Amino acid sequence: MSDNNIIERARNLFEENLYNDCLEIVSDYINAAPDNDSDLIECLLLRGDVYRKLAKFGDALRDYRSVIQIDKDNTVAQTKIGMVENILSIENTFYYENPYTDLDLLPEM
């Protein structure tokens, strides 16, 4: 199977919400790809998107930042980094500013 077919298949799996299958294909591709592979950026972005959908935000950021290391002007990766950082900021804000704690859920004795 050619590289374009692999990437197209991975994209189709992503669109069908088959994230684990997509993750396996793009991870295998990334691990085997040389550093100068022209499709490496696209695969890193796609794997980052899979991790984001699976709420593995640290892994998503790692892949998006790997794209920036290859192409510092990549606006897609920069936008996705900002998006994940916003998600993490909202989650942290909600968690730490929530006035209720688990102790509040216990019945009084």
C-alpha cells in the first residue's frame, strides 16, 4: 500500500470515529518514517487529533509540538496547540474553582 493510501485510510478511520485503528496506522507510519518524509507532518497532526479525541491531551500536545519542531511556522499545529491548552485551562479552572467537593456529597450523620 502506498503512503498516500495509508494516510487516506487513516483519515477515513478517523472520520468514522475508529480512533484506535487510526492511531495504530499513523503510529506505525510515524515510527517507520524518515525525518525528511513529506507526509510526517500530516501524520503527526492526525495522530494529535486522535489523541485529542481520546482526551489524551498530553500526547496530543507532544505531536503538535513535534510538528512545530519540523516546521516552526505551521499555523495548523499552532492553532491546535492553543485549542488543547484552552481545553486544559477550562478543565483546571472548573476543577479548582468548583465549590463542591466529594465530602459535600456524603450524607450527614
